[in-house]
Amino acid sequence: MELAVSAVMCAGGDVEIVTKNPEFEKPGNIDAAHRYGKWVGLCGELGGDAAAVPLLLGMGLDEFSMAPSSIPVVKQSIRLWSMDQCKTIAETALAMPGSTEVLNYLKGLIPS
């Protein structure tokens, strides 16, 4: 069974899921990958964005790929959140109507 899944961040900030398996063409695609014993990683600039960390963890992301210079700030962000908090943040963000609202919400969570 082919489980190739790609998440593409579009210019407008929306995330498009591209897959070869219909199981992944609906919300919860990370959970679907986990049901098949597959880890889910993210390659790209979003993985190094500290504001996105609680959302990505709350969605169940297993691995972040990022530039080495992003590692310290992402590690610091990971330490700020419990998994329960991350899941709540993800649920809240995924219920929002658009990417602008999600981005503003996530940026508002970052401590000054």
C-alpha cells in the first residue's frame, strides 16, 4: 500500500495535502499514517517556525526538519508546551475559518 503524503504550504499560507492514498484525503491524515505504523515528518521552513510548533505537535507530527540555526528557538518553543496544551491549540486552530486567523492565533501564543 502506497502511503506517500506530502503537505505543501501554498503562497497564501494554506496547507494542501497531496497523497496517493484516499485514506489521507480527509482531516486526520497524521492519525491515518500512525494507524499504518508510519511516522510523519515535515520538511521545509514551517518546521523551523517557533510559532507553528504547538500546532504541529498537537496535530501529531513526529519529526521536524529545519535549518540548523532554527534548532535552539524550536527546542525552546517545544519546552513551553505540554502535549495537552498542544492538542488544544491544534483543535482551536483547525476550527478557524482560514490561514490568516490561524497565523494570528499562533503568533499571539508566543510569550514576549
